[in-house]
Amino acid sequence: MNYNPEKIVIFDWGGIVESHRKGENNYRKIIINIMSSFNTNISEDEVISLWKKCLYDENKKRISECNAPKDIQKWFERVKKIYNFKCDFKTFYDVYKQKFEDIDYYKDVVKLEHETRNKCKTGILSDLTLLDKERIDKQLNLSKYDYVWLSCDIGETKPNNRIYEIVENDCKLKPQNILFIDDRDDNILTAENRGWNVCNCFGYEINKIKEAIENFLQQGQVDNNRSK
């Protein structure tokens, strides 16, 4: 298959590369391990319930939209209060990074993503926090993608239309020439409503991802061949 510069496959990160799968050492388990390190008197279910509250500040702004260290520090102080633990930010971040070293992620999906760049443009679109930027680069090697759209850099998050508009403006491709692969229904719905091709799946469903990419890249090839 020849390289097609007029098409792009855009991958989510969490759930597509990093595991959200039950039974694996997934995102949920890592968050529990982190917070239990600072407060041993809290149940696993309570850890997750409180973490959901921590994803937003008092103004309903998501932590992944914060792109300034002072905002991250402010978020951390709120986390300390919610979880009732005492430590400085450096100590917390060191534990955060160390625990996330053990998370399961799908190296076969990473390989597939890198190989896809030989066939068309590729990109990453993720609701990423500043705390996670080092980890995603270590797992994916972001230099191997044509475009990288991270919420912590852009200040916008999925499924808000604005972040999809930014993607379209950056890559300058028609919506029908974009394939978006994500594990969340709401993120997929916004993309679909904009005319993007979509694949709603998880990283462990690699055959589904491969099939979606192959079908997407073959679109229009039959008509083009007939017109020659």
C-alpha cells in the first residue's frame, strides 16, 4: 500500500495504549497504589471516588487543561486536602512516577501505530496532564508521530468540539480523511458528528484496530483505480 499524505490516523493514549482493562495492572490500580501510599486508612473504592473529584478544580476546570506549574501545584494542594495526607509535591510526584512505571501498556499497539506512519500521517490526541507527559513519551516516542495534541499543551479536552477543531486546523485534512481511535463513547461521538471516521475500542482489541485502519486506508482506492 502506497503512502497517502491526504489521510491521518489519530490514536488516543489511555485505554488504547495504556491499560484500562480489568484484571491487568491498569490505571485504576495504579491510582489506588499511589494514594494508598499516603493514606493507608482509605478503601480502594473510596480512593477512586475521591480521585474523580480531583480531576476537576473548584471551577470545574479539568486538571488535564492546566499547562502551568503553578496550576499543578494548586491542584496538588487540593488533592492533599481531599485525601487527607501530608507531603510535599516532589515526594508525591516521585511516588506517582515510580508507581506508574509498573502500569501495563500494549507494546503491540505502539508497534502498529509506528508502522502506520509508513502508510499515512499519524497523530496522538490525549487528555493528558503535565504529570504524565514524560511517561507517554517514554512509552510511545512522540517524535515518531506527525502530530501530537495533548490537553496539557492545548488547554482543551475531549469531547469538547474545540479540541477537534484544533486538530482539523493543524492537519488541514477533510473530516472524511481522518480516522480517530478512542475507547470512550463520548469522545467518539463528537468526532463522528464532525464527519470523522471512528473506531471505538480498547488496546487489547488490536485486530479491531488493524481492521479499522486497513478499511480506512482502502477507502477511495477502488474509485481512484477505476478513474485511471
